[in-house]
Amino acid sequence: LPIKLIAAAYTVVKDDSGKVLVMTSASAVTITLPAAAGNEGMHVWVFGQGAGALTIAATAGELVAFNDASANSIAFSTALEIIGAGVHAICTGSKWLALVHLGIETQTPTIAT
């Protein structure tokens, strides 16, 4: 899989589809998904390698994550639980489906609406 290193705030583009976006920063980073409309079939993996808080954001109400069909973001911000966190985001054309991959079962993602 193609890898793209991300060290600062980043907005995903169509050319990123199929890539693993690796957050490498010791500072907080937000990776923003594009609007779902027009992006059906697009998918990216986001993986935390840096110790800074990692947030995956989407257009308001377009993110489907654990127990929330209209979330805005998923954040990994608990110290010592960020490295190894990951999300596979898949676009349906109207929503982004977020499959959260935890480094360990006690990792704490925060899903916000």
C-alpha cells in the first residue's frame, strides 16, 4: 500500500484513496476527510505513529462510527494511547464509514457529533 507521512493538519484529497496516512507528529494533528458527495468508493487508512493527539474529522454528520450514524470526528487524545491507533475510512457517497482499529483493547477513541 502507498504510504503518506503527515506531520501537520491535512485535508485528504481524491489522490489519497488507497493510501495509508501515517501521522508522525508529537503535536496534535487533524486529518480531514473530504465531503462524501462525489467520493463514493474512496478509502484511506489513518494510523497514529506520533505521540500527538490524532483527530479524523469529516463534514458535519457524515461520519459513521461506533454507535453514532452522524458523527463529526474521531479523536485519539489520551496520552500513551495514540501510537498504534488507526481508522479505515470508506466513502459510500453520502457517508464515511469509520472502522476503528485499536492498538490495544483499552485504547480510548472519542467520537463526537
